[in-house]
Amino acid sequence: MSITQKEEKKVFGGRQMRFEHVSDVLNCMMQFSVFLPPQADQQSVPAVYWLSGLTCTDENFSSKAGAQRTAAELGLALIIPDTSPRGDDVPDDPDGAYDFGKGAGFYVNATQAPWESHYHMYDYIVSELPKLVEANLPINHQRAISGHSMGGHGALVIGLRNAERYASTSAFSPIVHPTAVPWGRKAFKGYLGDDVSSWEAYDATLLLKKSAGVALPPILIDQGDADNFLAEQLCTHYFTEANEVVGAGAQIRMQPGYDHSYYFIASFIEDHLRFHASNLR
Amino acid sequence: MSITQKEEKKVFGGRQMRFEHVSDVLNCMMQFSVFLPPQADQQSVPAVYWLSGLTCTDENFSSKAGAQRTAAELGLALIIPDTSPRGDDVPDDPDGAYDFGKGAGFYVNATQAPWESHYHMYDYIVSELPKLVEANLPINHQRAISGHSMGGHGALVIGLRNAERYASTSAFSPIVHPTAVPWGRKAFKGYLGDDVSSWEAYDATLLLKKSAGVALPPILIDQGDADNFLAEQLCTHYFTEANEVVGAGAQIRMQPGYDHSYYFIASFIEDHLRFHASNLR
């Protein structure tokens, strides 16, 4: 389990790095980015994992969110993976759709041909990537997880299913109920097949509804009310209703005037990192 | 003199906007971006002009520098122009070079064919663009100017030649002495011709050397010492030497470990905006 460093740039006194490695879980070569805060020169630090949305790589959040400023202040590493397996040997959507295949792994473990040989983003994020970074970088076992849109879905699902592994979870503009909306239904049918009962383990609203007696992490969600995808794909109200029924205590904030872009993420990433830092202590 | 709004996104409580207009000075259609801070809803606000570097458009700084956070706090508008005239009717470098022609206007008024019919970026930045934004947006006549690399050259030259129009000038990684380095010599020869005496009005180091008795604006420069272009193209030491000889009082900071990228700009843009705000008061 080794990683090869490809880039390093200084930012806010810390190090923005890019690595390449062979992924056993995804069965291909992968790239990911890491921000190490200045504190990592002295000691191992906690990490916030960031899961990006459709069409993104590790570079969008790295260059556009401005998250390194607050992460440097708080002594948090940022772990920023890609959004799907990559490479010429990895199958892609036959029509080149933006919402399935490469750039659209949806953080599930695919069970259907031809996707099941590579598309295991759930296991990659939960197991392989933490082992890699904790073995090779000054990063300790304290983790939190966040993400945007498809990555917000991933962060909520992974946080809800692994409260022992993540101190807290947060999301910007998440797909909260993928089994009920077009993006999620298309992806889950493709990766998981027609048996909709197999979809439930990847639906944050359904997981929350069934969470009675289960330990849940602290949850923070920000959603812009001028987001073009809110009505059809994100549908925050499903999660809000489940949160109220279950009494899960998630903070769900509707932010007036904000859209789906990285300008929205940049505006509130400081809040999310402070939220995670307070739970990582 | 009208401008047409093409985009608007909310960020840090303010408005990131994109406009299109017919430029009389550049003789083509142009786009530029503006950030209006929340304070502009109540009153007209001062503006910091940002001049970008080679290959950039108005979008690089808008999406990567994170400048809106501090601008929103300080009540500063950001005016972010393109780096050259644009469009099918505008001549470009015949070899498609990145350092001449489109994306590389060098903030001069060209005098040589075929460039002189469009490449008047100096007049566009100093005259046409301020008139446009001050006539059409809640922006007052208080101005400061900053930029990166080729745009740092532009900001220094424009600030030094127009102290009555700009409260202060600053630069990241500027080309401080273009008549002495490859990027500048190629551009000036192309746009201004073989008479090197015509180049002097666009060289910050030469302008500073000849500034005895001339009012100068406060100047702040940040330069990364791990910048790949420092030794051959940027050559900060020329400006530092002139600054000492003239006693101009420019603050010139070498920042250890930083390179030429937007990660460097993001790390110090807050300092620059606070510097400009203090001079705009």
C-alpha cells in the first residue's frame, strides 16, 4: 500500500499535495489530493474527508472552496478523493452521460456487470483511502466527512452507517433521498440492479428513518434555496421530515439566495470545518 | 455605454456578477466580472481592480482566489477584466503562443499593425472600464488596483502613472521590469515596435527610477521564492533596488515556499485587500 506524490504547493502555510496510487478496491490507478495544515509538521492531525459532486475530480474542491484557510487555522487535514474509478480499462456510460459512470460513482459498491469490477467507491472511501493516508501521512484516526451534491449524499450515507468511524458528517446541497429522485434512481438501477431493497443502504433519508436505537453522528447540512436542482434532485425536505420524526438533531439550514456552485461552498465551508473541529475534539 | 448582465451568483452575502459590453477602446465585445459586497445594496462602494496574468480570463481570479470573503467584510467591490481583446475579428499570435495576442494583452496601447486596432488594454483599464462600472453599478470613484504576474506588471504601471486615480497599488508575482525579460521584450516588440524608448512608459522599474518629484501611490508586492518564473521573468530584485534608490517606500515581501499559482494569491489576498481598504479611507 504505497502512494506516490505528484505535486505539492504551499497554501496558507500548509501543503496542498496530490498523490497517485494503485487502488485494490477500485482495480485501477487513482489520484487524490490532500491538504496538510502547518500543525502536521509537528504531530499527526485529524482529517476531514471531502466527497465531490458529479463531474468533479479532486481538483475542484482543492482550487475553488478556499477550505485550506480554516483548515490551516484549526489543524485539520483535508482528504479529497476523485469521484469514480478512472482509466481506459474502466467502463463508462455508453452515452457519455455526466450522471453515470466516470465522474459519477455515487459512493456505492456496484453489484452489476460491467460496473462491479471497478465501481466500489463506498469501500474505497470508508476503508482503503483512510488506511492509505493514515499509513503514509501524518494523519491520525480521527475522521469527519463532508461533501457536495452527489458527494453530500455520500457523506451522509457514510456518516450514518459508520458513526464509530466519523466524529461528524456534513453536506452542502446533498441528494438526500436518491431512491426517490432521477439522478439516484438511474445510478442505483445501473450499479445495483432492479432489486430496490438493495438500494436502501445508500439512501440517507431511509437510513435516518430506520435509525431508532442506532448511534448517529452530529450532522450539519447547508442548502441554497436558489439551487436549480433543489426541487427535482436534492429534495431536502425528505431528510428534514425524517430528522423531525426520528429526533436525530441534524442542523439543516436553508440559505437564502445561494445556488449549487462552489461560490456557495466557499461561503460556508468555514462553518463546516469549525463544526467538524468541535466534534473531533 | 451600456453593459449587459449575463450571470449572478451569491457568495459571502454579496453578488458575483458577469457582464458583457461593446468596448469602443478595444473595438470588440468584452466580458468582465464584478463582485459587489453586501454594502453596495445601501450605498456606492470603492473598487479594487484586479488584472490577471497570461492565459487568464475574468474567471480565474473570481473562482480561485477567495477574495470575496474579505471584500464582503470590508465593503469593497472587485472589478475583474479579461486579459486582452477577444473575438474572431481580433488578431492572435500566428503560432498560438500563450504569451502574446489573446490572453496576453500586457496592458499596453499597441501602436503596431495588426495589433493597434484592438490591443489597447491600458486605456481600457484606466479609462473605459471605470467609466462603465461607475455609470452602471453602485461603485464610486475611489479605486485601487492589483494583479498577478502580467497583471502585476499592469497594476504597478497603471498605479505609478496614475497616482491621482488609484489610492494604492499592489501585485502578486509581478513582471517588474518587462523591458529586460523575455516575456516583456517579446510583447513590447510586437505591440510597440522596435523603438525601445516607447517601451519605457510600460516598465514599472523604469517608471519608479524616474519618479523623483512625482506623487506615488502606496505599493505592496508579494513574491513567492519558490516561483518557477522568478529568476528569468519576474526578477523582483530590479524593483527592490529602484525602490531603495528612490526611497519610494514600497513594501516588497518575499514569501518563503510559495509558487506562482492561485494558491499563493489565495493565501495573501486578504492582506492586499486590507492594505487597499486602509488607503481608500
